[in-house]
Amino acid sequence: MKFSYSQTVADFDAANSVILPLNADLTLTESLQQADKLLAGAISAAISSEDLNGKVKNQHLFLNTGAGPQRILVVGTGASDKLNAKQYRELQVSAWGAIKANAGAKVVNELCLAQSDQLSPQDQVRLTLETLTKSEYRFEQFKTKKEDSDGAECDMQIIAPDSAAQFAQSLATAQAMDICRDLGNLPGNICTPTYLAEQAITMAGKADKVSVEILDEDEMAILGMHCLLSVGNGSVEPSKLIVLNYQGTDKDSAPHVLVGKGITFDTGGISLKPGAAMDEMKYDMCGAASVLATMQAVIDMDLDLNVVAIVASAENMPAGNATKPGDIVTTMSGQTVEILNTDAEGRLVLCDALTYAERFKPASVVDVATLTGACIIALGHHTTAVLSNDDSFAQDLVKAGQEAFDATWQLPIGEEYQEQLQSNFADLANIGGRPAGTITAACFLARFAESFKWAHLDIAGTAWTSGKAKGATGRCVPLLVQHLVNQL
Ligand code: BES
Ligand code: MN
Ligand code: ZN
């Protein structure tokens, strides 16, 4: 499906299908009146007979054999003071589901004109593009038989007032979420650190404003990134530090840096994970995926901003030469770390990437990581955790998440928790015990983020869904894109 945007309906009659909202107060909008005429009063008749009642989940498809669109779908949007984002997403999916098999080449979607006190037209545009893109998403490259692709050829025109800029952002975001989903869903035998590096090189090659640098293990060793390197010790896949530099404004303007955890498979290492659902640890590079995908959105939107993306990528495997519990390594910052659990590897790669970020003299740094199982216990699968060394920056991100319908919640990061990382043999330990696992992981990172404004996003619960609908979600791309747009 392709999306286009128009402020108003220019050519209602040229559409093959139209989707029209009907509020619970049953007012006939201009388009509904026009459609009613084409259908010789069938819409008003359906309202009189209460087949159409304007409530959420009430929708009716009218076939038009005369001039104008062949299909007219009238969708109840409920009362203006009730319609919320969750319902709105469901409405769009069910409306598209009702016509997609026979939608034709041109669909006019007026559902962004739904009356809602909570959702502006811009909000509705955002929700529409992201939700319909998600509902059309398939990851079939390894299936020899593909599912049917009803509606794939269709051009859907989104009608909404004053939403051109929002449309551009939402389209870039929705497409970036697909990139993020694809990278996440790829299996670990294909999506290796080297593969991620190649994707970054390809992305930079297609964009004028982006340069790319891939640091291999030798180069990282020279920089002293022994903590990052320790994670990949047991793997035959070489670790990579991937750096994309987007220059959208003058050189001296301090960049906003995004750092992604790119563990392309996390077995736990010598602190081996249990076997159940271990396949899902291919998703342990979803932080990296969201950062790379956001970079593509930045390119597509041509933002007037400097942005640096850093991906710290390794595969965490057990082996004769793997890091062992108790091993001590020196980080690029000079601080030493006692690795008490090799499964707490995300922080080990991120800490050196954060130190590397210092060289950009960043305006802000946000790292994104599937960092802790504890985050799922704290917030479940709906909300990303935000932790920061600057409360107002944390709140900026929470607000960006609200604007983007990509929910977050701030957790504290007080100094008291630092004690849990105390080590008898090194400057700090890489685990802090069972209490507050998400917070102590962030506390570990904070020790490497002292020279800049920094926030950490733990997407362990939100990056993918398990079970029958197993798949990467594309979160938290909307939040990251909104965060960057808010810096303009
Ligand atoms: N990648 C995992 C975190 C994770 C686990 C995310 C399950 C999503 C689902 C991370 O590397 C990890 O293993 N963390 C450990 C840390 C612990 C050893 C302190 C965890 O959460 O169990
Ligand atoms: Mn782990
Ligand atoms: Zn991990």
C-alpha cells in the first residue's frame, strides 16, 4: 500500500473506495452527504433503521453501482469525548480489513476527520500510517509460499487538515518501523555484527549527508574498548562498532547521539541462559535496529540537525575462549569491571560505546537497549523505561513518547543504587543483584555518561512480541524520531 496526503477531498468521484467516519451524534459530513446522494439515500436510510449507529465497531459497506466510488465504507467513530488512540487504531485496521480484498487502486480514507477531543487530526494521521503499515507488515523472506497480498497495489489518500508536515514525519516513521522490524526478525545466523555494519554502509551510501565508519576488533582494541570486546570473545563473529554521522546542519552544531545495543544473539555466554524461548534472543539487537531505522527516518525527513548513531555489536556465545564469571576487563574509560555474570553483556558493550560518544561533544545522548528482563517485570510489554542523569531530559523523552503514542515511564536512578555495583576486585561489578535490576543496569551505564546529558531506554519489554504473533514491533522508533524532531 502507498500513502498520499491531501488537506481536503479533491476527487471523491475518482476513488475506487472511500472510507468515511460517522460520529455517534449521526451528523452527516459533507462527504457523507455526497455519498448519500450517490447511493440514493441509502446512508440516511441505514441511519434511520439503526443499521448505522455511529458507535465504535459499527461499520457498513455500501456498494455503489452508479457513478463515483464503487465502495463506500461508513465507519462509526463513537462519541467525540470518548474516542481514544487504542480505539482509533482498531477502527483503522477493521475498516481497511473490510475493503482491502477489493479496494481498487485508489482509496480515499477520511477517517482522520473523526471527531475526537483527545486526538487532533495530526494525531490521527500518525496513528493511521503507523497502524496500517503495521497491519500490512509481513516477514516472508524465508517462506517459500507467501501469503496473499490483498490491497498491496492500492494508493490510499489520507485526508486531514493542516497535517502535511505530520504526514511526512509519520510516513518516515512508519517506514522506519518496518526497517526496524525486518532487522529484528532476521535470524542470528544472518543478522550478525558484520551484517549490521553492511546495512549501515548501504544506508550511508545512498544518502549525501551521512558518513559511516566501522571499527573492527583491532581498531577497538587500540582504543581500549576491552569491555565491549570481551562480549564477543567466545564468538566466531567479529564484533563491530558502527558509527553513522548525519550532518543536517552546520558542522559546529553539537550532534544528538543515539547508541544502540546490537547483540545479534545473546546465549548468556558462560552464564548460559535456559533453553526455553532462547530463540528470542535474536531480538537482542533491537536497540541497534531502532537506532539504524531512526537514522533512515532522519535521512528521509532531511532534518536540519546533526545526528550520530553508534551501534555496539557483538554475539554473546559460550566457548573455550569466552569471558568467564570473575574475569576483569578494562573499559575505554579506564574503569575496570568485574564480570560476575556474562549474561549482563548489554551494559558491557554499551559502556565503551558511551565513552566513544564523548568525542562528538554531544548535545545529548540516548542509548536504546533490550537490557534487562527486570524491565519486563516492572513495566510489562507496553511501556519503555526511561532513566537519565538529567530529570528534565527524562521528562522530555517521556513527553516525546506521549506525542508519538510510544509509551514510556521514568524510573529513578538515585546514587543509593550505585552501591549494588560494588566489586571487591575491580572498580565496579557488572551486576547489582535482584532488586531493581533495570535501575542498577542504568546505574552501571551512568558511570560512563558523566560528561554529557544522557538517557537510557530499556526496550526489553516493548521491542518484540512473543507467542503466536512473535515479531519485532518497531518500537521505539516513533519516540526516537519525535525526540529528534523536538530538537529542531
Ligand atoms: N538481553 C537480556 C535481557 C532480556 C532478557 C531482554 C529477556 C528481554 C527478554 C540481557 O542481556 C540479560 O540477559 N540481562 C540479564 C541481566 C542479569 C544477568 C543481571 C537479565 O535480565 O536476566
Ligand atoms: Mn544477556
Ligand atoms: Zn542481552
